[in-house]
Amino acid sequence: MSSVAADYQQAPPKKIAVLPFTDLGQGKFMVDKLSLFPRSDHERARWGWSHASHLRRAVAGDVATREFTLTPLLAIDAVLSERGVTDFEKLSAMSPMEIGRWLHADALVYGEVVDYEAYYGFLFDAWRVTARIRMVSTLDGHELFSCTDTRYSTNVTPAIDPIDIVISSALNLFDLRDITLARAENEVGREIVLRLPVAERNVSDFKTEALYQEGSL
């Protein structure tokens, strides 16, 4: 599910800053709706701010291959930290226009990990990762692009005798590793960036600039 502002192609952003993402869940990930790592509100806020950086890097990496100039993530983090913005609540309270002035960016990308869950039932396992992304103009704060995407996969291992059941159960449990869910983060980030329309005006400007630097113009 995605939406694009009507004026996106008329004035697409050229310089984009991908802000720190957050995970609003209850733990590192959920298994059958149960948090494996319960945390206090403060601990969850700190964890969500840092844990969601995996998805943030995935999105930023794909944006960097597009027709935009990307503000380095380390530079963004340094500027925000210097101004005391250390969690998503403080970030959300800031005006996009003000953050844009700090970072000299045309647009900001906000992100949330909505679901980061695993399901396990001896002979089957499944995982789901859902992310919500918003691109906001730093000129007036209006939303340029938004997208919510989910990656979901189920693995069922047939077994007949008790030994097969034990082996299949162990294999399915092993499939709930963090790396399995991390792959889903990369896929979600890639799909979201693919849904962002090509900014034809930026493409034209970059081509003109390249030709000028080569002396063809």
C-alpha cells in the first residue's frame, strides 16, 4: 500500500535524509505473540531506536542507488544527537522544516517497524516483517510519499514418525534465527524504495550536470 503526492513529479526532492527508524514492538521479536525479551518503557524506547537501524540501513542503501543525493547516516545521527534528539518521541516532536534546516535536506524519510514476529508450531514456522515509511517535504512539511509493506513466509515440514517430528521441529526452530528476519527487513526496504516513482526531473538534471562536467555542454 503506497501513496504519492500529486506534486511529486513537479518538484521532487533532490537531497534526502533518512532519519532513525523505530520499532514500536515489545521485544527483539515476538514468537506466537509472546515477547521473548520483555523491557520497560524506557528500555523499549532505547532498543526500538537502535534495533530498527537494520531496516533504516536497508532503505537508505536502496535510496542511494536512485536519482537522489543521500545525506550520510552518521552525519544525521551526529546532528540529532548534538541537539538532544535521542528517541523517536523527541524526533516526532520536531518540525520537519527545522530538521531540514539542520541537515540541509529537501525531504526527510521517517520509518517504523510495525511487525517483527515469528510463529512456531513444531512442524511449521513462519515470520512476518511489516514496515511503514513516510517521505516528508522540509519546505512545508507535507507528505510526498508513504508506503507500508509486509514480508510473510511460512515453512511446513512434513513428518510421519517420531524421529522425523523431532528433527523437523528442531529445523523449524532454527529457522527463527535473527538472520532469517533480517533478510525480510532487506526485502521490505527494497520493495518500498521500488514503489517510489522515478523522479524524472532529477534524472534529467543529473544527466545535464554530468554532460556539463564532461564539457559536452
